[in-house]
Amino acid sequence: MCEHHAMRPESADGDAVLGQLPQGALVNIDKLDRRALIRALATGSLVVLASSCATNPETGRSQFTGLASEQMMAAMALQSWEELRQTTPAWRNPRAQARLANVGQQIALAANRPADPWEFVVFDSDELNAFVLPGGKVGFYRGLMEIAERDDHIATVVGHEVGHVTGRHAAERFSQAMAAQGLMIGAQLGSRDMDPQTRSIALGALGLGATVGLLLPFSRLQEAEADRLGVDYMYRAGYDVRETISFWRRMNELNDGPRPPSLLSTHPDPSQRVQDLRNYINTRGYALV
Ligand SMILES: [Zn+2]
């Protein structure tokens, strides 16, 4: 059980809450601990949510992702990615596209996920930004590619984005947001006739909430986890992890300039991040930085 997200609604009557659940809402019911359920009914806590935690083998961390499967998030993401591809032009620079695709494949292999349907695309925009959607759709903007002098710099960003995927951060974010709203989801999960509120939370969790007015940034914990996973993948793939530090320092410098990287606006506290990364790289013995 992941105690961080166990829920205890103020005025909940356990029987009533469970009685309202739509068919199919009891995710992981086979894992339901009956004694815990009885105890929860007695105390009025909502054990259904708390019991749908899972340990992520990649991180060893217990996560509350029970309201969204990876498959559901990937299906939602694919739909959004296709819309994005149609509305945002890709950069007509085959060398840059090949460079990103090559680094992306190396990192996916290092993350033990070579068979996922990865796609790596450089979009034609000045922005210093990159993003990832569940299921392995990674978008880079031209602006960021132009300042990435070395493949190690591209690997820094791709490693981080792939870390969000293997860390199952979107499903976690979605589940937390749904639970926070007291929402339960049933059989319509992931289908096209998902109700509008669920859909807008799902888009927010994918990081595409700007279109529906709901942005759900990754948490500090998720960002730090993606950073650490990214460095692990870089190291395994043979990239120079010391360049991670140079890259983030450069981004921090640009943050004071006329064109601050939008990547940093969704990834706060840059100097703390550099410090944490240095500690991690040194502790793991990847390099001395
Ligand atoms: Zn991130």
C-alpha cells in the first residue's frame, strides 16, 4: 500500500462509497485485502483507492496508479500525438531528425524498452522545450536541438523524458487527480466516449492540459526520479553523464537571458537539480563531477 495517497474522505460512509462504484471500477480487485476492506468499512476510509497501488519494478517505488493503466494512458496519448502531428509541422532537417532518433533508440534500449512504439520527432519551433507522452512519443523543439552541441546533451533530455515513461508518471498523475476529485471511472476508461471531466483530467495528466485549461505539472518527486533514471540510461548507453551537468548549467544561464527555456518553467529549481544530479552521479560512481 502506498501510504502517501491512501484516502480518507471527511464524511465518507464506507458502505455508501463502495455502493456507488460503477461496474468495473474496482481496479485490482484481486489484490484487495479483505481484512483491510472490513477495517476500512468500519472506519469509513476508502480502501478501494488505497489498495490499487503497484510497485514499479523500474524504480522500486510503490505508486498509486490504479485508476489508469499504462495501456489506457498510451491509447489517450496516441490520439493526442496524432492530432499534434497534424497541427504542428516537423522540422525539415533530416540530419537533426536522424540524430534525435538515433539517441532515442540508444536510450530506449538502455531502458530495456526497445520494443515500445517509440517515436522521436523534432518540431519546427523556436522553443527551448521537449515533452513526452506515455507509450513513448517524444517531442523535441528545434530551439532545443539547436543548442544541444553534443549527443550527450540530447541524451540528457531524452533520458529524462524516457524516465517519465518508465516511471509511469502520467498514470500516477492521472490517478491522483481523479482521486482528488473524488471521481471513479468504470468501463468507459480509455474509450472515445469518456466523459468530458475524465477526459480533461487525462489530457492534463498527459501534459496537454493547456488545450482544456487544466495543466498538471509533474511533481518534484517525479522530476527528480526522471532525472535519476535518465542518468542511469545515459550511462548504460555509453553517453558522457558529466555532460548532463554542463547541459543544465547552460540552460540555467539561458534562463536569465531574453529567451528563457520553457523547459525550465515546467522543471523548477534548476540549481537544486544540478546539485542533486551531481550527488547522484558521484554516489553511483558513474563519474566524478
Ligand atoms: Zn520532467
